[in-house]
Amino acid sequence: TGVLSSDVVLDFSMVVDALACEAPGYYLEVTGVNEPFDATTAPPGWTVIDNLGNGQVWRFDNPAGRSNNTGGSGNFAIIDSDWYGSGNNQDTEMWTPVMDLTSLSAVLLEFDYDFFWYSGGLDETLDVDVSNDGGVTWTNVWTTSGGSSNGHVVVDITALAAGQPDVVVSFHYYNAEWEFWWQVDNVFIGEK
């Protein structure tokens, strides 16, 4: 110990908290959303909409104990029509927080998903919609129905979201009566 008379270089390892995506000495500011759905409750600022008023909505606690089939790991958001059972209908939306994306010149929407489709039902539909006026009007940017699928989705939503102060993304599951499910994980909205 004492006063150094020349420069000294010291090497030491940094411990990375992979769950929180944090490392000492590094700061990353994210404008938008980066949501892994690790908790069993709705993430802060996220809103679940019940369009039928029957309580059959997006869940974060995996009530039927399904495996994560999205390609992600750990917990996920799910609308599980099969778990709600016979004679029950679902029309529910999961909204991101309202995002101020005025500082971004390009915006990507990415998510992992698993859609297990039931051929004998009402042909449930999955829509992902974007609003740049806080949820008043919507533009569909991704949809699927009529067959099971899963994977990683990337949608360039620059034209709708870049430079906008009130952006919301909705994951909308509807036209469902005792179908199977839609799992969503690792939602990212922002600039890379």
C-alpha cells in the first residue's frame, strides 16, 4: 500500500448475474421492452385484457404445468384454453407497457412462441398488433391460425413505432373454445 510511482494493470474476474442480465461496471439502458417472464405474476406495466369478461385470460403462473416449448427457458406467459376446459371461450389480450420510442430510429419486435392448435375447435387465432397512440388504434403485424407452430419471430415495426411516444404491443388470442394454448417468452421491443 502506498503511492504508486507508475501505472499498474490488475486483472480480475467480473461476476455476471445472468438472470438479471447485469454485470458490475457495465450499464445498459434499454428503451422499449426486454421481458423474459421470469416471475409468476404479470410484469410491471403489462396489462391483461379480458374481452369476454369471464376471467379466462393470459396467465404467468403456468396453471397446467406445461413445458416451455417456445425455445426459451424457465417461465413464460400462456393463454391455456385446454386448461380452462370444455364449454369455455377465450378472447384475451396481453399489452406491453406504453413505451416512449422517440429516441429510436429503428424498432424490432421479437418474441419466442409455441402455438399448440386444436383441429376440432373454433380455429383460434393469434394476432400481434401495434398501436402508436397508446392503444386507441391498432395495426396487425403478425398473425397465425389453422395449425401448430413455434419458434422465434422477428418483425420490423420501424414504420409504426420509431420516433413515437406512445407505443403499445398487444398479443391477442381469440376465437377459442377448449382449444390448446399459446405460450410467449422473451419479448424484445427496441433497437439493436
